[in-house]
Amino acid sequence: MGYPLKRYINIFIKSCIIVVVVFLFNIQATSIIVNSKKEKLNTSTDFNSLAMVNMQHMENIDIAPAIYKEPVKKVDVRSSKQVDASLATFKGSLTGYVYNCPGCGGRLACNSSINLANGTTTYNDPTYGVVRIVAASSNLECGTIVEFTAKSISAEPIKAIVLDRGVTGNTLDLLTESESYAYQFVGRQSITYNVLRRGY
């Protein structure tokens, strides 16, 4: 009978030790969490205090209201002046063509997905809006935006995008609605054109 009693006493003592260890561990863990929260609170308070001091200091400067009271607005990195700024200027010739001219493939070399059979002569560019389509030599990358003046076509400067090939040198070949339009209004004329964007 004495042996089982001794065994139960040993089990009871071990259980008590385990309970005490777990209790102490919980107290230690709680203390760490509380201290951590206090440190975060103190850090947060320090940052808030610093911000308040900076705000009071900045109120004496004229620019402070604009910085702290105005919402931040997203602006386009390129201004309208930058969009229309010339990157290069070339002297060349302007001619006109139709999509189904003799020797033409009926498709644009730079973008064959555009349907020209419906009379399309313009392209809607995300930056420059609706622009005319021109063929150029490989000196100008596909997607290049050019601007030139041709009074026989428009009193305003004409913006066009390079979407086709088939010419050499500094010639620009303007895609037109018909051969008669190309002959009557474009013909072959000397122009000076500005490159506003190289490629897409």
C-alpha cells in the first residue's frame, strides 16, 4: 500500500512543478507583450509629438498649407509642351498613297490588324489622339509621331504616326482615301517635319 501512495505523491509534486512553470512562463510572456505594446505606444507617441512639432514649425512657412492641407494630385509627367516638343527635324518629301495601290500589300507593315479596306486613314493614339497614318523608311521606328505642314491638305499642322513602310530616305507617304485625293491634294511636295515621339 505504501508504494502506490509514494507514487501518487511524486505525481502530485511533478504536476505542481509543471503548473508553477507554466504559470511563470505565462507571466513572463504577458510581461513581454505588455512591454512591447508600451514601447510601440511610446514610439508612436514620439512620432506623433515630432509630427506636431514639425507641423507647428511648418505653419510659419508659406508653403506649409499647400503641403499639409491640399490633397496630393496625380499629374501627367509629360506636359502638353513636352508632348509637342520636337526631338528632331528632317527635310524630305511628302507623297500620298492608297492601301490597295499597285505593289501595296493592303496591310500596314507595322500593324497588320488595322482594317484599311473600310477607308481608314487615321489612328487613335493614346497620347496624341486621332492622327494620320504615314509610311516611312526604317530610319523612323514604327509608332513614331511626326508633325508637318501641308497647306494643300490642312491649314493646321498635321500629326501622323508611322505605321507603314515602302519608302526610302526622309520621304513620308501619307495614307489617303483615294488615288484622286493623293494626286490632287498631296502630289509630291517638299516638307520639313518634326519628330515628336520615337516609336511607341
